[in-house]
Amino acid sequence: MSHLYATSKLYQYLLSLQTAVQAIMGMDISPRNFAQTSVAAFGVFVGSIINANIFGELAVILQGMGRTEKHFQSKLAAMNTAMINLNLPKDIQQQVRDQIIRYQASL
């Protein structure tokens, strides 16, 4: 390891960055020749695609949840307007609202 200090600052930085990433990722060995490097690069590429797929699916699920919540809020606003226009007593309006919200939360 004494040869490390005889190299350029850029090489020292890149080597310490690689070591830090390996320590964080739990990788205790690194590829030694071209074949191992190719297999490792392929593994990293496939892992990146799998990660992208997982995060993409999460984004779609969260977007769908937001759309469902927005749809529910618009129906709740229409229901509130209808109850006010029907001149229902405030306590009945609140009971209806609570029941609808409780039902939606159970879904």
C-alpha cells in the first residue's frame, strides 16, 4: 500500500472512493482481470435495471394512490355541497361525512 502515496492525487482520490463504496456496499473483493470485470459490470448493469424497475413501480403505485385520493376529495366536496343545498342539519352532515370517511379509510 506504500505505492499509493507515490501516485497522483486523482488516483489516490479514486482509489479511496472505490474503497469507500466497497465498504458501504459490503463488497470485500474486486475483479482482478477482464473476465471478472466484464461479469461484474454485467451484474451491476442488471442490478441497476432491477432497481429502476422497482422504483418505477413504486412511482406508479404512489401516483395511483394520489389519483384515488384526489377523486375521493372531489366526491366529498360534491357531497358536502349537496348536503348544504338540501339544508340538512349540521349534526347529520357531520355524521354522514364521518361515515363516508370511515368507509373510505377501511378500503
